[in-house]
Amino acid sequence: MSVLGTRVVRTEDPRLLTDGATYVDDLRVPELAGAAFVTYVRSPLAHARITGVDVSAAAEAPGVLAVFTARDLDDLPPPPDDNPMAEPLLAVDVVRYVGEPVAMVVTETRAQGEDAIELVTVDYEPLDAVVDVMDAIKDETLLFPAAGSNVLAPSGPEEFDDAPFEACEVVIERVFRNQRVAPVPMEVRGAAATWSGDRLTVWSSTQNAQITKGILLGALGLEPDAVRVIAPDVGGGFGAKIGIDRDTIGVAWAARKLGRGVRWTENRSESLSAAQHGRAQRHVVKLGGNRDGKILAYRIDFIQDAGAFPRVGPLLATFTGLMAPAVYEIPEVQVRSKVVLTNTTPVGAYRGAGRPEATTTIERLIDIFADEIGMDPAEVRRRNLIPPDKFPYTTARGLVYDSGEYVKALDAVLEAAGYAELRAEQERRRAAGDPMLLGIGLSTYVEVTALDAANGESGRVVVGTDGSATVYTGSSTQGQGHATSWAMIVQDQLGIPLDKITVVHGDTDHIPVGVGTYASRSLQLGGMAVHECAIQIKDRARELAAQELEADPADLVLDTSTGTWQVAGVPDRGVGWARLAELAGETGLTADTVFKPERATFPFGAHLAVVEVDSETGRVRLKRHISVDDAGPLLNPIIAEGQRHGGIAQGVAQALYEEMAYDAEGNPITSTLADYSMISAAELPSFELLTMETPTDVNSLGVKGIGEAGTIGSTPAVQNAVVDAVSHLGIDHIEMPATPERVWTAINEARAAQ
């Protein structure tokens, strides 16, 4: 029996739950003995010209080893001449968001650093701040005057074709906001670095050690052999730790400059205000269809708020545009986008990265359209979902969906939820005038995973002379359970037990080639690389076992229950992995590869949320959440369920609670966890997870990505449920997050209008 598909308890957990993880801030390695501490002086203004920086008082403070400003960074490679929006390590002449680093203080202790930054005097000449994208596109206040505009990466037609909509019986037009949120990983950003001889070693809380190394090489002007990057335990990333940003590069630079170990860990307020944010899009949308429920045309014209620097803003807009058609068979899909700079914290990838934004908008429109034509929203979806016999399906945006059973997923959540009974209960409450309103929300979704499939992922497997195996992977875990999953793949192929398999990741000296973990790519790229290595080793071992047993290789079988090669029909004579590793000689019993599939995969699913809305207070409670998240065959259901739990929680959080908000001057007003309403278990029910496994033909395991699915499906389902609860009052939309104040206001305005 194969171990794949079974509920194997994570092998990582005993260490994490007893000894605990070793995050960057926990490191006590000899190289960091006596390491100094970096503390950043950050801008208190969203937009200002720096007219002077006085570090003299800070430099004389107890324990201060050095104070650096932009003028001290003269040994760095200059920024490209053709990039007026280049992001410096420390602000040079202008600050562009609250939290931007202006100076770096290095001290003997962390507490000394907190005191010393208060002694750095920075003179600012305030400039007008532009916070809203609709103000930013006017270009009246420019973040980079040399660029000539706050707008970049425009895509799509200058003028839209209205003809497809003119042929529709019903046309819906709306403006939606997908609010800015903070990733809030359990472990905030942190780094440590040493410079020894002519070599830099950096420990970083990152999702990609190899990408981090590449960034450091470019930023510091070093040769590849001069840098080693190690990712120890990483306490969550969610996209916010893809590679590194300027703060970690500054730590590495300081280690080289001072010739000693330095370390830095931000505090939670820094994490909320200075670490990258997510989402932050404004959508102007139009949907047309007929009263029989068929959708004929869809348009999305949207703006991606990139924050103060472009970073990956254009990439996020690309993802949203690509996934605009979603799961629906829509003949005409029109997309236009632009990326806009504002005086806010830069925006980057956050769990789903452009795909949740696309899904939330079209799922809201489906419900509004259904209400307009008087049809149940489930039926509207069913009539427009891509049927299974049309896969592989090429969308109006040119993507090729590999496989899907969209109607089956929808029907599964409807049946499990008892949809008809829920609708009946909703009507009973409304008829009785019950102040506790019931809302039922649906979403059906598809997402793209491993869109960068052409980059591939590395894997290497080595079988030792003690019969153990070591797996080296370019994937990098932040809680995804790679040590368990990759070991299961090896055990399935080779029969080496899990407790004799070690998984190594996140060290560029051991794994020089790799990409890392993001975009739900790990299993279908990194796991497949390990799978191919194990097959290569098995093929090599067959030849060695044939020599040892003096048999024809074709007559040999591997008993994976014992890890023993035997002649078929002769079970009392065999050879194990320890002996085969000896026979392999100096070359060892090893295999390595970079797995590169031909294209991406497209997981899909359906979510149904049930909420109660207190019509007297506006408070929303999520009572049930039922989901299908189909990512192909499940390697380990426990790990897949964990990914779904976390994804759903973060999706619900955006729908109901979380928003990174700014005032008109660009000051963050949710920069502590007292203000930023991060979700907790107390706000969530037990999720009802249904299983569907539709394989892909992109890889031999048939697997797709699962890490972001829950986030993509849950947000629109919950938002739709909130609106559904109050729809009988004439309310057809409530912006996210659906806070009690926002819901209460909508209810009372609707009643006043009636």
C-alpha cells in the first residue's frame, strides 16, 4: 500500500511543540556571539524632503557602535540610470511613506538601539501626500518628479468596445474596493549577518534563500562565492517574505562595513507599517447578460495601488487580469489596468497575490446579477460554469485551464450545507421580524498555481551507507510540512521509512540552485523534483541489485514495505539500501534534477458561508463555512487540511475584520494589533471541508497547489453572505471589511430610504 494519500502526522511537529522552533531572533550560533543590533530610524511623515540629518548625539550615546545615513552607503553599486523609481536602502533626499528607513543605528544591545534612535534628529520639509489612487492618477503630486507620473504599467485598450454589452438584456455596473491588508506573519521580519574574511553569511526569515542571495549579490556588488544565505525556521510568510527588502540588505551591508556580526528583528508596529502590504485594488466593473441567467460580457477596469515604490505592483495587476474570467464561460472579457504609486507602504504579494482580487469582484457581480434577474445565485453560477467536457479550456485571457469539475464542486457544497433548508430558515426569520438575520453566501473559483513553472525547482536525494536518505530541496518551508511530504514521496518510491529520511532546505551552500516557496508551487515543482530523483535512484539501484543478486534486472522487484530488492518469487534473498549505497562507490547512490513542467495548474473549488447579522448592532458572526478545494490527489490530507484552514481564516479576515487604513496625510491608523483587527480562532467556526480530487496531466502525480485556495474562495463567500442577509432591505453591496459600523450604517440608511 502506498503511503501517499494517507493521514501521516507531521514529523516536524514534535520538535516545534517541545524544543520549539529556531527563528532568526533565536539564533545562538558561534558566528553571532557578541553580535551587535541594528535599529532603524523611520520616517514619521508620508511625504517630505529631508533637509538635514544630525546623528552626533546618537553617536555618543551608550553602546552605540555606528550610525549610518544614505551618505555612508557610497560603496554600493549605483542604481540604474534608467530607473527613477529605484528604492534606496536608506532614504536619500525624500521620504515617501511613514516607516521608510532614514538611518541605521548599530548598538551593543537592542535596548540601547531603541534609546539611540530617539537622539537622531532629522529635519523634514513636509510635502503634500497622496494616499488615494484616484488622487494619485491626477499627477498633481508626484512621488518621483523625474518619472513624470505616478502611473506605470498601463495595460489594455484605450477605449472599450461597448457593443457586447449593448446586446445584453441586463447590464450591471459597479465600483468595488479590495482593501489593503497586512500579512501579519507570526514571526516578523528579521535577519542576522556576519562578515568573515571575504565572505558574507546572512540568516534571513525568507521564503527563498536562493532568491535572497541573488538580491544580495546585486545590491552589494559581490561575487556568488562570497555570499551564503541560510533560512532557519520561518514563522509564516504569506508572500511578504519572498526574497528580502531593503531592511535585510542594510543588515548585510552593516556586517561587511563593521566586520562583525549584526542582527535585526523588527517589532510588531514596524511589521504592520513598514513591511509590505497586500491587495489594495480599485475595480470599475461591468457585467452583461440575459434574463435566462447567461452572462455574455464582462469588463474589469482596475487600479493596483503599489504604494510608494513599484516593487511587484505590475505583476499583481497581471495576475488579476489573467484570472478575470474566473470559472465562467463568458464570450467577451475586457480587461484594462494600471499601477499607481501612493504615499503608503509598498504593496507586494499576499496569499493569492492578484487572484483573490479577481475572484472577489466577479463573485460579487454574480450575486448582484442574480438579484437583478430574480434567479437564485447558485443557479446563475451553474448556468455559466465551464462544463467538464471542455477541458483543457482556453479562456478569453489566453490561459489554458488543465482540468475541472466546477459544477460538481458547487453541488457538493450546496448539498453538504443543506442549501434549501438554509433558504427556508432565512425566510422564516425575515417573516417573523427576527433581528438576527441569516445570510448565505456562495463563491466558485479557480486559481493559477506555479505560474512560473518554467523556472522549475531543484531536488537532490542521497542514499547513505546506513540505509538512510537525505533530501535537498529548493523549496523552502514556512509551515507547509515539506519535511513530512518530501519524505513520504521518497518512502513511497524507495521504501525507506520516514524516520530515516532527512529533508534539508534553505541553505545556499547545500542547495545552490533553487527558487523557493510561493504561488502554491512547492509540491507540484519541488515535490515533483524529489519524486523524479527517487525514480532515478530506483533505476540505478535496480542495476546494482541485479549485480549483487546475480539476477536479471527485469526480474527484480522492490518491496517498499521493507526497502528490500528481491528476485520476483524469491522473497528469502534480497539486498537493502545500505548495501546498495556501498556498491555505488565514490559516486554514491544519488540523483539530482530540476523539474520544469510545461505549464501551470489550476486548482478550483466552491465555498458556502453562513452568517448571522445582528440588525440592531451590525455585528456579523460566521456560523458555518463549507468548502471544496480541489487540488488534485492529496499527498497528505492532514497537511492539505491545514493549508485550507489557514487560507480560509485569512480570507474570512479580509471579508469581516482586517484593513490597513491611512488618514488623509498618509499616517497609518491601524499600525498596532490593538487597531488592526487580526482574526483569531474565537471568531471562526469549525470548517466543514469536503474532498474532491481532480488530477492534472501536467505532472505524473496529478497534483496542483493548495496553499492559497482557501483564501481565494472564502473572502467572496463571506462577503456575499453578509450582503445576502440584508438584501431584503434593498442593500446590494457592503464594502469589505464588513465591520459592525459599516453594516449598521447600511441597514439604517436602507430603512431610512424605505
